[in-house]
Amino acid sequence: MLVTVRFVGSLRAVSKRAEITLTFGRSVSLRDAINSVVEHQPALSGVLIDLELGDPRKDVLMLVNEKDTSVLNGLETMLHNEDEVVFVPVFHGG
């Protein structure tokens, strides 16, 4: 099973890659895929997930097949063959 992971904006700079492809033997959760991303791209550790809380960072939008994971099952969203995950940094101003 192949999952494409794309990095946008500052996340692309941190990862030093625009995209990676992950290979799994079965369907996995977004949480599992993020753990695999961090294994391949250690610089993203703590950037995608709040390490203390284990929750996604509020300043990173996570999309699976162009859908915000907040309307899916969050980190428990299941990924399947040829799915695309996109991480987009969100900037807030005031």
C-alpha cells in the first residue's frame, strides 16, 4: 500500500522535501502514518504533533484526499492505497 505525503510552505522547508511516499503492508491510521513520517523526517518531530498531548498541532492543517481530518476521524482516519496526505502550516494573525 502506497501513501503520498506532501509538505506545503514552511513544512516543506523543515522536511527539505516537497513529497515522500510511504509504503505499508496494510491500511493504517493517520497517526501511524505520521509516526512513519517522523521516522523518515526527524526534523518534523514535534512540528506535526504536540508531543506532550499527542494531538495534532493547531497550526498544521492535515488533509486526507483533500478533506480536513477534523471532519473525518482525526488521527484515527484510516489511510488506504494511493491516498494522499497533505500537511499545511496555518498562520494566525491578530
